[in-house]
Amino acid sequence: MQLKHLKKGDLVKVTAGKEKGKTGKVLSVIKEKNRVVIEKLNMIKRHQKANAMGKGGIVDKEGSIHASNVSIMCGKCNKETRIGIKMIEDGKKVRICKKCSDILDV
């Protein structure tokens, strides 16, 4: 299954799990595993080995969240929504909000 409804830079709200109710921006999409990485959410600790540039230690980074546990937020109506696809006059497909019909793609 491909992830067509989420893209890098989208504003999303977490609907399930320990981060439920929080919002953030999508940093990356992992299509092979159906997961997304959201800015400042699902923080995990990783041990990093020292290299020539700096020292090592325990580093905090964002973990991934399954795509079914997030829903996209509309910028106009400021609500979580489902995605619709619409053809515009120049033949391109764009994502639209199902609630207010606003175009989500910039």
C-alpha cells in the first residue's frame, strides 16, 4: 500500500497512541513501512558513537508513527479531515479538504 495522502511538510494530528491529540509537521514519510516521522513527537533515545567531529553520547531523536494513527489538518478550517483528489484546470491532481473543499497542496 502506498502513502498518497501524507507528504513532507503536512500538518498532522495524532489520533492514537501515547502522543494522542498532539499536532506537528511531517519531517519524512517512510513509504515501505507506512510510517511517518513528526517533528518533536514520539521522542526516543539513541546511543551515538563518538566520531572525529564531535563526542558521542545519548541523543534524542524523533521516532516514526504508523500512518493510520495520524490524520491531516486543514489550514483553512483548522480541523482534522480526510483527503479528496481533484483535477484542476491545467490537468494536475491536487489534494483537497473534504470538509471545506480547500486545496491542501501549495
